[in-house]
Amino acid sequence: MMRPGDGFSGTAARFFLVSLLGVGLDLGLAAALMAGMALSPRTAATAGFCAAVLLNYVLHEKVTFVRHDNALSARRLGGFALGSLAVLGVRLGALELLLRVPLLKAMAGGFTAVLLAAGVSFAFGFTVSRLLIFRRR
């Protein structure tokens, strides 16, 4: 079922909006864990990211990459989980590089580096989702 906004830009816009909700959960939890439990930026970023994976899958399935049957899929969930592990690897790799910059490590206890690494992983995650996990057949 095609609808207005189903092209690349419409899909990218929906991906971005849905991802904002996931990022809110992701980064909100990371900030809370760093502040409230004194977890390291790496541990907090991982926990926040993992909490957002399930939310993002359901919303991307139902809103971003809508199919005619609009059903959840164990196969796509598995693919999304694997893709999310790759995205997490990209985020943590970017975070490691960013934390080597003394100013970024010092700003907000490293949270500025967490934010920048989230941006890098967002671009990678959209590409993986669009081309591999939710591609139309």
C-alpha cells in the first residue's frame, strides 16, 4: 500500500521521527544511569541503546517501513537485532575515538561524546534498516 511520503525522503523522515523516540529513551536512560548510578559512559550508552532496540523495531515496523499486512515478523526482528548489534558496535567504536579527545571527555562527564557517537550510529542504522532489514521485495 503506497501512500504520500513513501519515497526515500518520506521514509527517511519517518525513520528520523520514530528514532527520536528511541533516542529519547536511549539517551535519557544513559544520562540517568551516568548521573544516578555513576555508570561509565560506555556502560550507560550500551544500556540505553539496548532498551531502545525493541521500541525502535516495533515503531519502525508499524510506522516507518509499513507493509500491506502491517504485521510484526520474527525474521525482521532477528534481522533488526543483528543490525542493532552492528549499530551498537559503530556507536561504541565512535565513542572510543571521541573519548580520546580530552575536551569531549571532559564535557558533561563524557556525555557530549555519547551524543556525537549516537549521531554517527544513526546514519549507519538508517542505511542498514533501509537497505537490508526492511527492504521491499
